[in-house]
Amino acid sequence: MLAFAPLHDAVGAAGAALSWLTDLLEPLAGGAATAAAIVVLTVAVRLLISPLTVAQVRGERRRAALAPQVRDLQRRYADDPARLQSELFGLYRSAGANPVAGCLPVLLQAPFLLVMYRLFSTAEGGTGLLDERLAGVPLGHHLTDGLAGAAGPLFGGLLALLVVLAGWMSRRIRRAAAATGTVAGAPAEGPGAATLARLLPLLPYGTVLVALVLPLAAVIYLVTTTAWSALEQAVLRRPQPVPAGADIDRR
């Protein structure tokens, strides 16, 4: 268990922050203070890791802009894999668009998201979070526990909101792909690029499926973080067509 001690400590720290926020918001939010604290803490964490998202989007744009040149190199050196790899490396290096570096922001975000998930889906953190209530429904309540009373409308509203957000994000991904010829987060080249580009627009709907098995506290977190992701997509991932032969932005 020693290997998980840092994660446990991080969840405990997040739990302490949640308790502090709950006490702070209680005069304003009353019985909904804990749910409001979940929203505030989730937004705070997303703001904290937003520089990583910005770096990821910049990397995606640079790689997408290089896609026509990459395809040209693949055609020219289709029979010479060693020369192709050398030319691709030189192209990415000259444009400051290392394809491996593009994965780093996602990896760095993972610990933050794991801590939030553990805090809102388990009793870890020492806050008694899952025993708190929203509209009379315990935050530890699952769909399988029943939909009597306020549980039905509450879960129904949150799931409906997730469906709307997923649909909006999926449409944005498809429009961006149509405008730029690539999908944010998908490789611009490679044998699996086309398949992955078709699958990525469906991924937002995965949040709805995940919400079906999570407690209410985690569903509130999931709705909040999904709404934040949709906002980031609208602001940071606006379609930016790059004309063929245009200079690569090296800034």
C-alpha cells in the first residue's frame, strides 16, 4: 500500500479543500453547499491544469498543419522506411511539433483527474462526502439504488445535461475535422488515423455511460468537468483551416 500513499495523501488534501469550501458556501447554498463545493473545486482544478490543455491544443494545431507535408513525405519515401523516419523527424523538429511531446499534457493531467475521481466516487478523503445530501438524495446514491423521490428528477436532469454536452462536443469535433482535415487528439497520419478519427467524435458519449454507474457526487463532478471541457473546446479548438503550402506557425 506504500505505493499508493501519495495518491491517498492527495485525495486527503482535496477532501480537506472540499470541506473548507462546503463551510464557506453553506451560508449561501444551505443544504446544497456540498454539491456547490464539488462544482467549485472541480472548476478550480480544471483552471489549475488549463495551461497543460493550452499546450496540448497548440501541439495538435502544429501537427495538423503539417499533415499535408507528412503525407507528401510518405508518398515519396514509401519504399524507404528509414529515410521516411529521418525526414519526418526533421520536419517535426523544424516546426517545433514533436508528436511524442503532444502526449505529455494528457499524462500530466491524469493524476489530477484520478484524485478528483477517487474523492467523488469513494469514501476516501475523510469528508463523509457520500453521506451528504442534495435535494434529500445522498451524494453516495447510485442509479441502481432506485429513483424514488427526488432521485429520479435529479439523475434524469444531470444525465440529460450530459447527453446535450456530449452531442454538442461531438458535433464540434466533426465540424473541426471537416474544416481542417484532422480531428483534435487524433494523429494526422498513420494506418490507424482514419479509424481513430471516426471513433473520437463518439467518445463524448462515453461520459453518459460512465455516469450510469457512479454515485451522485461523481456525476455532479462529471457534469461540471464535461461542461468545462466543452467550454475549452469552444474557446481553444476553434476550427482554423490552414491553406496548403501555408507557412507553419513557429511561435
